[in-house]
Amino acid sequence: MRMKYFIGFILWAIVFTSGVWAQESQALLTLEESIKIAMERSLTIHSAVEGVAGSEYRHKEAITNFLPLWTGQYTLGRYNTPVFVGPIPIAIPIAIPGITAITSRDVYSFNTTINQPVFTGGFNLANYHSAKLGVSLSKASVETAKRDLILQVRVGYFTILRAEKYLDVAEQQVKQFQAQLEVTKAFFEAEKVSMNDVLQAKVSLANAVQSMAKAANDVATAKASFNVLLRREITTPFELVDLLAYKAFPLSYEQSLEEALRLRPEIKAAQINIDQARENVKIARSGFFPTISLAGNYNRSSDWWTLEKGIQIDRWAVQASATFTLWNWGNTVFKVGENKVKVNQAEDSKNQLIDSITLEVRDAYLNVLLAEKNISTAETAIEEAEENLRMFEERYKYQVATQTDVIIAVTFLAQARTNYYGALSDFNIAKAQLERAMGRMYP
């Protein structure tokens, strides 16, 4: 009797929960809509896009290194005796012919300089190219993040559909065991079977109800995870458009690999890393060359803080300068050597990445082929399991088959259906993973 109430309670809870979902479910999401929501709300994408903005600022900063630098300085000096102003303000106690005396001990001075780099040994040019490559690298990171997110959405989408199909199978199994229990009870009342058959049917039904409850919980868990992925309220109700279907993948492995090596943003990023490393070698080599610059300077000194009254001294100068590093104990040589090593490391990383992508495409392609075979096998198994159940149910009615035979047949059919939906979802997930390995966006 307790078993009857327990089963009834579980069934009521599942039906009630399903009814609440049905009432609350207003949003019917397609895969495309789900991807759009995820892309708009993803913090990973936002961070990657911000990285592009940061790289663009660094690029603009590198441009400024080619432009003249303008500086200004205003100073106040106080001396212990009146100051005499010539080329340089000096404090001396006697008058000198040709030098004007400022009667105050305070000297105000304004100085401004414009410095234009002419040649930096290739430092500024290499730094500019490296910053420009950094923008491309950031954009490649955005593309990689988008593809990863789309794959997560596709996998989450098909995971929910698979969980819902498993729940459908569990509900069908409960209904079949309920029908079998009614038949067994009728046979028991007609004294055609023993009480053991009735108890066996009840236990089978109870197990099926528990499996159905777990399947319903799996659906709720998968939907909660999907809401988190889309950055929505975790309890937001929704339904998905059923896309669980089989459509053969049209490309061969060789074609898939060729597309992956051509489209994968990670490979593009690896090449950019190599190019940046080469620019860093040029930056290090700039230390072997002199730096040449032009400078213009203007200076005004006065005993008045506005520089417009009293005694005023104006000077200007233009100069060109070349700066050489005569000896730095091999510092530049070591920097060049270090950066050459980093070029080799970047090239090795790219080759390793290509090997990894090749394996990734191969694994994904084989998983697609495996899922295709499993779909075909599972379809056949369902047909055979349905026929097997039909025969045993008929035989049981005529008492030429046992209760155990029927229970096993129901279980086999449920397993066959589960295997079919599992293979179908595995195929769609494997296809999504293959397309991600190929560097494709969706669709």
C-alpha cells in the first residue's frame, strides 16, 4: 500500500512540475537565438573586445614615437647675492663687462624644447610594427573566443534535447509498466498468475518512476546550466526547438583538415606571435646603431615672475645630436640572442599547434563517423525491441510467456530508444565539435 502511495506521489510531483513549466514557459528558443544571446552577454567576449581596444591604444602610442616631443620648464632660483646674467645666470660679487646684472637675488626662467627623433636604429619602426601586430593578435583572440562560445552553446543546446528525450523514454517506460501492472492484476484476480507476478510488476514500475524522476532532474539541471551560459536568471523557464536530427556531414577528412588549417584563428595568432618575435629582434638590434635627433630650444630669464618686466634675457638654440653606445659589456648582443631564441620558440609553438589541430580534426571526424554508425544500429534495435515487446505481451496474455519476459522486453525497448537518442545527440555534438575544430562559425 505504501508503494502505491509512493508511486502516486512521484507521478503527481512530476506531472505538477511539468504543468508549472508549461504554464511559465513563454520563451521558445532556437539555436540561432541562443547563440545571439550568449554572444551579446558573454563576459569572455566583452573582455576580448576590450583587449582589442587596448591594443589599438598601444598602436596609437607607438605612432607618437615618430613625432616631435615638446617640453616646457618654469623655474625660480634664489641666490645669496645679486645675480649677473650672461649665457648662464651666475652669482658673483663683482661686475664683469658685457654682463648685465639683475639687482634681485631671485631669477625666474622659462625654457621650452622641441625634440624630433630622426633615426633610432629601427627601434621606433619595429615597435610600431609590433604594436600593429598586437591589434591583429587581439582580434584573433576575439574570433577564438566567439568560436569557443558558440561550441559551448551548441553542446549545451543538444545536451538539453538529449535529456528531454531521455525523459520521454522514461515516461513511456512508466506507462508501459503501469499497463503491465493492470494486466497482471487482472490475471491475479482471475487466478492465472501468482502474487509474485503482481509484486514484480510493482517493483518494476517503482524503479521506472525513480528513473523518470532522475531524468526530470537532469533536464532541470541542463536548463539551469544553459541559463548560466546565456547569463540569464538561472530559473528562467524556456523551451527549445527540437533540432535532434541526422544530416550526413558532406566533407571528407582531408577537406575538413584543409579548411581547419586555413580558417583556424589560433594558427593566425601563432603566426602573429612569430612576426612579433621577429620585430622584437629588430628592437634589440637597434642598440647597435646611433640615435640621431634634432632639437630646438628657447629660454627667457628675468628678475620678474611674469618674465615681462625688469631685466630680460632671451636665448635660443638649434642642435643636432648623435648618441653612440661605445661599450655595454655585450648587453645588446645578449638581448638579440634572447629574442632570436624566442622566434624559434614561437615557430615551434605554431608547429605544435598545427599537429594538435590535425589530431583534433581527426578525432572529431572519427566521432562523427562513429555516431553515424550508432544511429543506424540504434534505429534497427528499436524496431526489433518493439517487435520483441509486442510478441511477449501477446504471449503473456495467453500465459505462454512469463512476467519477467515482458519486463525484460520493456527494459530492452527503453534502452534501445535511449541508445538512439544518445547516438543522435552524440552525432550533433560531434558535428559541432568538428566544425569548431575546422574553425567555422555557426552556421
